[in-house]
Amino acid sequence: MISRKSTFLKYIILVQLTIGMAIPMQVFGQHRLQQLDDHILIDLSERRTPEKTSFFMFLSKYNDVVNVGVPVGLMAAGVISKDKEMRQNALYIASSSAVNVVATLLIKKLVKRPRPFNGLVKINAVYQPSHYSFPSGHTSTAFTTATALSSSYRKWYVIAPAFLWAGSVSFSRLYLGVHYPTDVAAGAVLGTGSALSMGFLRGDK
């Protein structure tokens, strides 16, 4: 119980730090960090090709399918094979994702950072999603799944594809012009922390 309370407190601190990352951008507006964010997105927007755009749209579109499919697939396999550890790991991954989604939505509503295409410097986006920009929800969910899956199955052939997927999804949000680099960085930190904070649910502990 003490360990769980300690983990919960650490996660609260992580959420506070994630919110804190947005304060300089909110207060100073065209702060150097904001200028760097804008510069990177403008550079990427000028280098788009139809083929790359289609590829990164595919990654963004199916991110949620992967995040839901991983725990559902593990649970189904665990039930069929009567593998308790696998079922427990499925619960761990699903719980991590749930915690992350709640934290991500909460931070978005608290920070209320406009999307790049609504910023002071208007970024040419491939499409214009709703909701706020900070942190990147696609990134946080992808990193939650990648971290939780890798923590459950510490094999290179699990870890490498998991984080390759998470990294690619994260980059897609920049390439498509719908998130700033700092949104993505915060999402990666939040997603990783969400999975680590729920580690007590892992079946292999």
C-alpha cells in the first residue's frame, strides 16, 4: 500500500511538471522556445510530399486502434491460453492508458494552448483537429502503450517495434502540423510516466 501511495504521489508530481512545461510559453508568448517550435513546424511543412503525408496520416489515424488492440489482444490470448500473467499484463496496459487519457485531457483543459494553425504564427496544417494542443494526446497514448508493453515483456523484439511505433506516431503529429515539438515532448514524458506509475499491476512483478 505504501508503494502504491508513493507511486501515486510521484505521478501527481509528474502531471504538475508537465503542466509547468507550458508556463513559459503561455506567459511569454513569442518566447525563444515558442520561436523554435514555430521554426521546426514551418520547416517540416515546406518539405511535405504526398507520399509522406499519406503515410503519417495513416499512423495518426490508426494510433488508437493499436493502443486498444494491444491490451485487447493480450487479454484474448491470455483467456484462450489460460495465462494469468498475460491477462494481468493486459489489465496493466489498459489501466495505464486509462490513467494517461484522463491526465492528458485534464492538462489540455488547464493549459489551453492553441493548435499551431491557430497560433500567433499560423502553421500550415494538413488538417485541423479540435481540442487544445498541449500535450499531444497521440504521443502520450503511444508512449503509454510502448512503455507498458516493454515493461511487461523485456525483449528487444518487443521494445524496438513498440518505441519505433511511438516515435513515428509522435513525429507524425509534427509533420502534419497539428502539434508543436514541446507538445510532443510533454506527451512522451506524460505517457511514459503513466505506464511506470501503474507498474504495480504488471503480471511479471
